Amino acid sequence: MLSMKKHAGWIALFSFFVMTACAFGSLQTNATDTPAEVPVIISTATPQPSGLTVCLGQEPNTLYPYGGLNAAARSVLAAVYDGPYDTIGYAYQPVILAEMPSIENGQAQIVSTLVQAGGQVVDADGNLITLEKGVHVRPAGCRADDCVISYDGITDLEMDQMIVDFHIRPDLTWSDGTPITSDDSVYAFTLASDPSAGTNKYLTDRTQTYEATDPATVQWWGRPGLIDPVYATNFWAPAPRHLWSQYPADQLQEIDIASRSPMGWGPYIIQDWVANDRITLTRNPHYFRSADGYPKFDKLTFRFINDPDTALSELVAGRCDILDPTVNLDGQVGLLKEMQTGRELQAFFVPGMTIEWLGLGISPTSYDDGYDPVNKRDRQDYFADAHTRQGIAYCLDRRAIVENVLFGYSTVPGTYVPVEHPLFDSDIQVVPYDPAVGTSLLEQAGWRDTDGDPSTPLRAVNVRNVTPGTPLQLNYYTTTATQRRQVSDILQHSLAQCGISLHVEYFPQNDLYAPGPGGLLFGRRFDLVEYALGVNGVEPPCGWFTGNEIPSETNAWIGTNVTGYRNPDFDAACRAARLALPDEQAYVDAYRNTQVLFANDLPAIPLFYRLRIAVARMEVCNFDLDATANPLWNIEAIDKGEACRK
């Protein structure tokens, strides 16, 4: 639930996590009747505290909020902090804020501000830049590409500027009882802005002013030219200035009170952290929801268990109450389904915000200085024709993957936006598995069955940028994960029905995801590659496929558009979406346009939504796994026992 804004940190290319284990138990005593002639002894023993044990698949790398948190750390911090807002069902809900700011409630506004040469502004492409002659900017009121101007270097210029007010709940205190004020949020902004912080600087760099206007109000001013659709989240979760300010910001990552036992305002307080074993927390007596009976337990323990089989055994034995999604249970979906049917446990399968992709090598790195297969020995340009890409999509039996590998718990995406998302365009149809249609599309691109043998690959006859006679044989790269081996087996078989031959190679994760230019994925050195892309926020990530996200030397080989797809219309539609606000029709229309263009061009083929999987014992209640939320977003309400399950 700790919210760290990551505008440009949308990406999560997935890895699986490791650690070990420990146990925790609780005792309970019962009173009995005593004969009258025997003196009654009244026990003064302290009742044993109730407890909940959550098992994680990895140990937190740090608990310092600005230290580049791994998934386990975010789960633990959900118990230490609460909010400042939750992201539930693709919508933001205030927790420690009085309400989410909006244009409608007057807590957000766009004003016209005067800027001069030499000032810091956000240019027409979203870059933070010094205003000088020749810079392309949007003057006040301009939200489209046709009103962009080239600055003359002299004239004072009116530009749009966003201002947002955030109001903190008045009853909020740190776990030591010290009141939380707006000054603590300003201090958090200072820490996040520090060069030593491991957080993305996209938003801090584009913030002109972040200041306390009264003890409970913080005001954010964006740089001139920045129109931010997610302005309502531009609030930094408070940091305890009264404890941390005695240390330099660049030392906090090494100090226990910030990195191992940070103070929060949430339902629990960290008591101890035993490396490679567990983190123990106790109830926060100053929690602002204590009067409502939260949290439900006196003690919360996080255990670290890297092996999924061991974690599952510990849950069955009662030494884990919940297995967090950091426990990699992808390979146990069938078993979990059986155990749930037998009422041995509760299994939670939620298609998340992460999509498994089949990337098509539209433009390998070797094409960057021009396509020249004769002199440069460039790879044949298999994917230049959209008919080839569309044909491949029709030849992928993605439904078989969902049914046989994911046991029907996921779905086949039609675009890059999840079907449950309010911005999903329901008019876009999922490409079905239809080898006949796929083969017909491949033939339209110029691929033919020249030998009449369906067991051999098609060959190029008049395929653009492909030498006649070239067989449709493609390299397919992915990691060694069991699930990906299962997926590649299904796809290899289904593509063969269309005359497409695959040479499948499996690589260790670090090798596949190695930096460019040498890395296979980010160096754009593949024909076909299976990988995953995920997003932390709820805004559709159209930027995944824009031209400036192509990994290359100019951006230090960091980017999500690994296929090298370029379409100026798609880029323009994505820019329009990012320049609109959620309550504007232009916002909906622009995202719909990106989805239509994506479905037609298929720069990459979405295979399935990756599952978020969690498990709980049968007596656990109020655990709620959501596609967009921290897995433990409501840790304070989680309970167990017969009473809570009625």
C-alpha cells in the first residue's frame, strides 16, 4: 500500500524469487470449574497474543521506501503503512487523504503561467528541458500536435501548469504517537529527490514546487507544460522527519531505523528482522482505525520460503496462514485447483496487469543504419508485411495455453489493455486460432507451400524484403521457466499447422534480459521472443510501443518497445491520451485509437494475462486479491477462525 510514484517505472520484466523459513505458533488456555472446598487459584499469566503468518517467496531487499523495493518489501510495508491511497479495481481510493483530488472537487486545476527563456519546462514530447530557441512546446490551451510551436528564444510564453492540493486526515499519527503533518510529506519528497534514492526521478524532476500550505495540506505544482492524467497520485507518503532528519539522506539506506524497521502509521510496527528467516511485527496502538477493531491480530509474522513446494507444505501444516504472490506458484495451478475443490485451502487466481508477450523482431538492432541483407548480411526481414504478423497471430493456439497451462483462470488478450479495465475497447475482437485464415494471410504476404508437403515450412515467393526460396523458419527465444516451456511446446505445434517452423532455445533469465546491444531481448537480437511486461499504475501503458521506447544506444538500451515497432500515428494517439485528463472524452477516444492501431499492426502478440496467485488456509477470511492492488492492501482486516467466516 505504500505508494511510490513511478511514471517511467511502468515496466516490470519478471523474475522469480528465493529465500528460507521459520515457524510461529500461538497458545490458548481454558478455564475449568473448581470444587468449592478447594481454594480457587486465579491465573495471572498474560494471554498469548493472537497471530497471523504470511509466507513470502523472497526476503525484502530493504524496507527503506526509496531504496528500490522488491515485491516482498512492498508486501511487508503494506502492514507498516496504510495508503496514502489504494488502487482497487483500476481505481484510486483515498486512505490517509481526505479524498482524491480532482478538477471536479476543486482540489486540482490547470492555470496559465508565464515562462521565460532559460526556465525549466516540459516540451511537446514530454521531456524536461530548458526553454530556449528552437524548443518545441505547447502554449497554454494546446493539447494537440497541430498547435505545437517552435519557441523563438525571446518572447515570454504562456503555458499550462497543473496545481493539486492534497489534504491529510487530521487523526493521523506515527506509531510513536507523534502527529503526522504535511511537513512529513514534504520531507518525503526531499528524500525521493535525493540522487542516492533508488526510485525513479520522472515525477520529482517534473515537480516545480512541493510545499506545505498548512499542517494538513500539501500543494504540488508541476513544471509548465506538464499535463499529468494521474495528478491525483502525485502525493509523497509521509516520512518521519522527527526521526530520520538527524541523518544525511544518502545514509538512510544503511541505517536500521529507515531500512530495517521504518516507522509508519499503519496497523503494525516492526519488532525484529531475523535475516534469512522472518520479520515480526506487533499491533500499532496508535493506528487510526484501532477504534474500529483493526488490526485483527496482535502479532504478524512474515516468513521467507523460496521453494513453492515447501511453502505449500508449511501452509498445509498450519505454519503459514497465507502464501503471498511472491511465492512462485505458477507450476502448481493444477494442484491448487484440486486442493481448493477438496477444501484443503483457498486459492486465489487473478489475471493481473502483466501480459505474457510473443515479441516479433520487426526491426532488429542491425537494421538501425538501414536494411541491407546483401552487404550487411542482415537477417531476412520476415515481419515487414503486416499480413505475416497477422497470419502468425491466427496460427497461435493461445486458448490451448489458457486451458492447459493456466487451467482456464486467465484469458487471451485482444490488445494491451486488460478486458476488465474501464478503457478497454470492447469492439476489438480477439484473434482466434484459425490455421486456415492464418495460412491465407501468410499467402497474401507471399509465403507459399512450394513442395506440397505440409510437414515442411512455407517458402518466400514474393515476400517483401525476403529472398525468394527462404523458408519460414524462425528462432524462438525465452527463459527456462517450466511454464514457458509448456507455452513454447503448444505454440511450436500450432504454428507448424500453418507451415511455420520454430527453432526453440531456452536461456537463463539473466542472459535473455541482459542489457543491449549484446543482450537478446534489449539488444533486439531475435526473431520471436517470449517475455512479460507489467505495469504498476492503472493507466494503459501505450508507451510500451512508442518509437522512443525502442532500446538503442541513444537511450542506453533501456526501453520496452523491444520489437522495434514504429508508427507515427500510434505515437500521436498515445501522446493525445497522455495529454488528456480521465474525465475528458478525449482521454477515452485517444486510448481507443491506440488499441485499434495496435490490433491492426500487431507489433507484438499478447499471449495471456499472467496470473497473480495467492493461497490461504480455509479459516482465513477477508483476504482479497485484486489485479491492481498490493496483495496485502487490507492486511488490517484479514482475520481467521470460524466466527469470521460466518
